[in-house]
Amino acid sequence: MLDRSLSDRVAIEAQLPMRMVLSAIRYTHLDGQPFEPDYVNIHHRNETLAGLGDLWLTARVGLPVSDTVYAAARIGFTLPLGSTVPNPFALGDNGQSHQHIQFGSGIFQPIFGANVMHHQGGWRLRAHAMAILGLYANRYGYQPGRRFTGGLGGDAQIGETMLTFGSDLAHERAEHWSGESHMEANLGRTDVLVNLGLSRPLAANLRWSLLVRVPVLQLVPHDAITYPGIVELRVDGVY
């Protein structure tokens, strides 16, 4: 991620994610005994995939509300750099090998966000909200679900250590392929997470941070992916 200030109130930001997926399949009989099928499976396979995601480009405009309150708005879009795949459900219906994992959306998605921060002494309280809107389908008929996030949090400065705490709400709507929502596709979800982290200086212009996020509520369709938590380790440089 790159964040560049253009003035006291305006900054631009770029994020280019990289993703790796390890997929494995194990076949068993009804009694649990393993077996190796004598046919080629068009859907499941052992594989490792890696690639770049879609590039995020945003501009941030700040507005001081008072001596202790600061607000900011963000606007931008995603640039479709990540790989996409043909409609896997159409290929599967025709008995053809297909892939469900893709790293991009194949479309430009607008991004809107806002945050408010109140700082007093060594304390800082903040609230944030953001929307990423998939407004149309890509060349394969894929339209990602619209995503919305928001949260409340705070930071406490204790010497050189910054403690972080808060909670987040993430909601994603169902994806569509050629205008249809499929039971084996992403049917949308809502997650509520609590987070706790710390940050300390690493060098003169470097700072490391560790953030642990644990879901306390996951509203997901049957057989959707769940997870025990998210661990984020970062190194930020200021130049």
C-alpha cells in the first residue's frame, strides 16, 4: 500500500493485494474409508494458485471539525488487474472442467468511504464506513456482490506503544453469474468482529503493528466458509 499526501487535507492511496490459495480434495466412501476415483474430476483438484488482485486507487480529503475532531471522505475505484474465469456453472452444466477461484472482478468498482476521529491526549476514538459497489457484470457474466463495512475503535498511546481496540461490521451481498445466483456460489454474508492490536517503532522511519481480529457473529448461508480469526502483521514506513 502506498499513501501520498498532496497537501494538509488531500492524499492519494494505492493498494495492490496479492493472494494465494491452496486447494486440496480428499475422497472417501460413506464409511469414511479413502479411495481414489477412476475418473477425471472437472470440479475438484489439488492445486496452489497465486496472483495479484484488483488495484485500489482512492483520494482522501480531510476536514478539521475542531481542535480535537477530524473528518475525512474517500472516493475512488478498483482497477481490474486480477485474473477472472469463465462462468464455472455454465461449464459444469456442460460437463467441462472449470475453475471457481479468481483473483479479480473484471470490472471497475466505485469506492466511497468516510471516517471521523476524535483525539484527546494519548487517546484517539474513531468511526469509519466504506462501500465497494459492483454495478455491472464482466465479460464472463460475473457481477460481484456489493460490499459494505463499518466500525468503531480507539487507540491508546502508552510510551512508544500504541494499543488498538474496536469492532467491525462487514456485509457482502450475493454474487451473480449471467444474472443468476447459484447455491454453490457466494450468497453473501455478514460478519461482526472484535479486534485488538499493538504497534511499536522498528527504526527511525519504520513501525511494525500486529492486529488480531476475531469474529463474534457470522451470518452465512449453509456450507459457506467460516474462519476462526484474522491475524495481520504490518510494517509501515514514513518518508
